[in-house]
Amino acid sequence: MKLPRFSRKTLCIPYAVFLLFFVVVPMLVILFYAFTDDAMHFSFENFIKFFSDPTKLSTIVYSLVIALVTTVVALLIAYPVAYILARSHIKKKYVVLMLFVLPMWINFVLRVNALRELFDLLSQPQGMDWLASANYFKTIFGMVYDFLPFMILPLYTTMMKIDNSLYEASADLGGGAFTTFTRVTLPLSMPGIMSGVTMVFLPSMTNYVVSDMLGNAKVTIIGKFIYTYFGNDWHMGSMIALILLIVVFLSTWLTGGFKADENVRGTNL
Amino acid sequence: MSEHIIELQHVTKAYGDNVVIEDVSFYVNKGEFITFLGPSGCGKTTTLRMIAGFDLPTSGKILLNGQDISLLPPNKRPVNTVFQRYALFPHFNVFENIAYGLRCKKISNTYENDKGERYTKREKLSKKEIAEKVKKALEIVDLEGFEKRSISTLSGGQQQRVAIARAIVNEPEILLLDEPLGALDLKMRKEMQIELKEMHKRLGITFIYVTHDQEEALTMSDTIVVMADGVVQQIGTPKGIYDEPANTFVADFIGESNIMSGTVTGDKKVKFCGKTFDCLDEFEKNELVDVVVRPEDIRMCTPEEGKLTGKVLSVVFKGIHYEITVQVGKYELVVQSTESRKEGEKIGLNIPPDGIHLMKPKYTTNVFDGVITKRNTVEFADGEFECDVTQLYPGSYVDEEDYLVLPSGEKLDLTGEEVNVEVGLNDISISDDAEAGGTTGHIISIIYKGDHYRLIVRTDESEEDFVFSTGDLWNENDYVSVIIPKDKIKLTLKNKEVKK
């Protein structure tokens, strides 16, 4: 018998197996559960129930709004930081950048917990009573705090790649600071914005640890929702997961995330 | 009314302690094609960037049409730049790149209202005006119909043209070009040289051009500013600079030259290569001078007719002429001629008086600031050298405890004493063994002087220069150590009073 020839393709087998059992099969299982009832008969019942239940619909809208606000706030904070860092000539640039990324090295749950303690400390003894009930504010604050590095890094990497002579060319041709920003800096940093937005928007829709710990269990986002349903109703849980998948797919598609030539997804710091 | 469109007055630019431009002053006439020429790192690009406004001078003034613009930002200056690597906007197509400047611009339009009153408005250019101007600019650079093309689909030469179009479409008073042809191949470069020159004639605006290519500078310019080490070496017409170089650096950098050391023996007479020649430059008798002779100014003849006689070492065909190296005594002279000679042949050479250029030698001795260490050595130029400290006081000697003992019996501790260090041009040697000498540095300049080389070694940290002569051939940028014999280091005290 001839031994199969070892080729580079052989190296793909472990990953292909992994892909099959942990991505493809679970997806099919979710698809199966989403469109069956307790008796395992095919049904559209869950689909109809989801879109006729105002709580479920409002949860998905809330999730979207929270994710959106988180993303916008993170972008507004990260953009100037990345811009200043990328264009400054300071020698220890990496140290400053590291300060922003450093929190990622500390356990995520610990960080959120610490933030909650801090909020408690501020709201009761310091007389900032409004904080106690500002659940959405605290949730978004926590999410921005957590996901900020994921916004800064891709922005910084993209901006580092913009040749300084382009800014000079813009000024040379008569462009003031505003023109240079809107016509050169912003369009050229767009790939970084897109990848930062994707990396913040998607997790902030599903990461219910933050909303649970900081929102006094008053803030329910779609991730929490799926988690709860999988306690007793796998069929509804699967349906919500499927709908989330479609929402994610649509938002990625709309931001141009499927273009293969955009090599800036993720960072190469 | 001054015709000086740009004038630099005592401009200095320093980054921290590093002075890149030192007290540069010159002016540019309106409509001129002026070139800043020099080796890399000579400050030519920095000078250009200060005119463009990207760098601000540390001191001194830049005047545009008599107005001080030294501190004006680039977008407020009526100059445009063609960048070395083009700096085209990658996210715009050709049209948008060229239209960029036009879209930033506002012009005054005068209107008349119903009552016949005139009023002016600051307005942006209309779409139609922009489209027309872009089209015209593309015509000038021979890229008609390229409007919709994206930058990444263009060749280097085409990008170059777009960069030029993007600058000239704004009708600047001055066009700055920073080594614009550096990235093109030779043939393309030659074509663009001619085209740029024609463009200059057609547009009638002032061109300021930066290059390290002497041939490019000679071909294109009305005026050349030769720079080295942040200092202007010579300003003049291409012919003027070629025929009458101000110093050996210019002579060596521009064109080929034979550079020799000579002595003035009388009124318009100079002795070099063992013979006395008539020349046109007047120097004082017995003065040491550098003699520069262009290879094409040396005439070959029979050995009997020649003032100098020598043996042909090599003959190289260069297309339109032969380059013939002739050994004259211990000197090697390079001759250019349309006639060939055989290798090994004995020939005579004559040099007409107008072919001999005398110039003051730049260096006669090396001078440094030094400090005496406790081991009675001297520290200067990033290194430590053994020296004879007894020369500071006649009749003194050093005792076992390293004290200097004066004839009167007084003991001196010279540690930390500041001294002037002088080393002659022939007293320095170098080695590629970094440990062999007192300090190390890189060779920054090599000038062949007929029978020896004049080298300059610059130390890395404090950038002190050692100038000396050697018969050995080295390469520029070689990392070497500097060796100076103990008895060749001449010391003099800076302060006459030494602590006892």
C-alpha cells in the first residue's frame, strides 16, 4: 500500500477537524434547535414568538443602543489618543501605549468588580446618589473601560502607517488643520476605525458580565438573554443566538469587514 | 523694487546641539532655476523645507518678496513642493490629487448688483474652473486623460508627473523640488530633466531644485548653491562653479579634478609636481596653496615639448573621450582627451595658465580642545592619547608619582587642565583595528591630491574632524581608529595659571 504523501495540506487537518466539531456542528445544532419545538418537530413558533414579544425585541434594541453608544464613546476617546501617539516624536512611545493596553493584562472580572466597588464608594459616602441607579451609565462606562484598548490599537497601527509627507503635502497645497484632518487623516485612518469599531461593537452586544455586575441586574443585553434561555428553553435560546448571528453578519457586512484586502483587521503591534 | 523673490538672511537650523544649517545667507532671483547641490546630509533638503515651511529656522530670517515669512505655516505660503517620494494621496485618484490645492483655495471675485454697486466675495473655485485647471495641468505634464486613474496603477514616472501637476496647478510663485528624479531610472531621469527645464521656461516661475547629482545641477540650473556640512560653499552659474571652484571641496564634488598641493613661487607663478607654472591667480609668495587642474585642461604632447613628462598608466574609453591616467614622478594626473595613448607610453603634458586654479588650503593643522587626565594623557575628540606633558613647561619632568616637576622644583598636578591640542596634517595615521589608536571615527571625505589622499575622519560622538594626508587608499564610511605618535601632539595651556 502506498503511504499518503505528506504535504502542506496535511497540516490543515487538525484545524479542519476543530472547525468541523466546534464551529460547523454547533452551528447546525443551533439551527436545528431554533426551528424545532419540544417534540423536535419542525416549527416556526420560536421565530414568531421572538418577533411578537415586545420584551425580546426591546432587549435586542437596547443591546444595539448600548453597543452603539459604547463604540462611539470608545472611538471618541481612542481617536485623539492614537493620533497624538502616532504623530508624536517622543522616544518612549511604547510605554505610553502600554499604559493604555496594560489593563488587558489584569483579569477581566477583577477589573469590572473593582469598577463596581469604585462606583459604590462614590455613590453612597460621597453623596453621588444618582450613580446608584444610573445602571445604563455604569454599564456603558464599564464597557468603554474594557474595550478601549481594542479601539486604540488598530487605530494606532493604521495611523503609524500614514506617511508624514502626506500631511506635509496637504499643508503645502494650502490645506489648514481642519482640511488636512477631514481629507487626509480621517479617510486614511478609516480601515483602523472600521476594525476598531468591529472589535468593540460586537463584544459589547453580548458581553453580559459587565452589564450584570455594573447594571444591578437591571440591564439585560442580548448575551444575557441567550444565557438565561439556555437554562430551560434551548429552542428559544437557539433562535435568539441565530438572530444575533444575523445582526452581527449584517453589521460586519455593512462596515465592509469582508473585504479580503483589508489587512488591518486585528493588530500587528 | 527688489527682484529677489526669496532671500535667506543668516539662517541657522539646529536640532538640539546638532547644527544642520549654519548661518546660510543667499537670495534667489525671480524666475530663476536655482539648485541646491551637495552630498547627502549637507543641509540642502533642510534649507528647502524651511522655505516650504515644514521646518522653522532656529535663527535668521527668510524673506519672500521682501516680507518675512520665517514663521508662516506652509499652507499660508505661495510655494508648492514636489516631494522626493511624491507624497501623492493614495485614497484619491489623479484628478482629486491635482484638485486638492484648488479645493483649498479661495479667490476674490468682484460682482455688480442691480444698483450697479461693486462688491467682492471670497469664494471657492467652481467645479468647472477646477476641472479646467486640472485638465491644463495634466496637459503640461503630458498625462491627458489620466483623471480617473488611481494612484496605485501609475508607474513611477507617471506618479512623478502627477506630483508636478499637483504642485503647478496652484500657480505658485516658487516651485520647490526635493530630489524629484531620485527614484527614476537613468533614461527617464534624463528625459524628465529636459522636460522640467522646458516647463520652467514655459511657466516662468521660480524653481528651487535640490539634488546630489552634480550633472543634473549643471544641466538644469541657472544658479547653483553648493552646500556641504550645513554651510554654503559656493554660489554661481554652472560654468562659473565648474571653471572657478571656490575650494577643493567644490572642485572635487563638481566634475573631475586633479588636486595637488603647491607653493607660490612668485608673481602669478606656482610650483607643483616639481615644476613651476604660470597661472592667473594671485597669491602671496611662498604661500601654500591647493592647485586644481581639470582633466580636460591638460594637453598631451611629445615628451620633448611637455613641461611635465610621465608614463601612461591606464586608458579608459568614456564614450566621447578617453580618460588617461599619467604617472608624473610620484604624482598621478588624470587627463581627458579625444585622442588615445598607449599604456606604458612616455608622453609630455602641458597646462595652460587658465587651466590652473589656486585656492587657499582649507586645513593646515588640526586643532582640538583637550583635557589632561591624571595619567598625564590628553583627552580630546572622544578619545584619550598619550602625550608629552613636559612640553608645557620648558625643562620640566614627570616624577614617579605622575607629578610634573618644574626646574624650580615645584610640583604640579595637571589633572583636569584644559589645553589646546594641535596635530599636523602629516602626523596622523589610521588603522582598521579599533583598539590601535586613541579614538575612532568614520572616514567622511577622501580627496585625491595627485600623490596622496587627503582624508577627513569624523568621530561619532562629538563629531570632531581629523584632517590628514595618507598614501593609502581607504573607502568613505570606513570605521577606523586614529593613531597619533606621542611626540606629534602639540599642547599649549588654555589658562596660564595652573593650580599648584
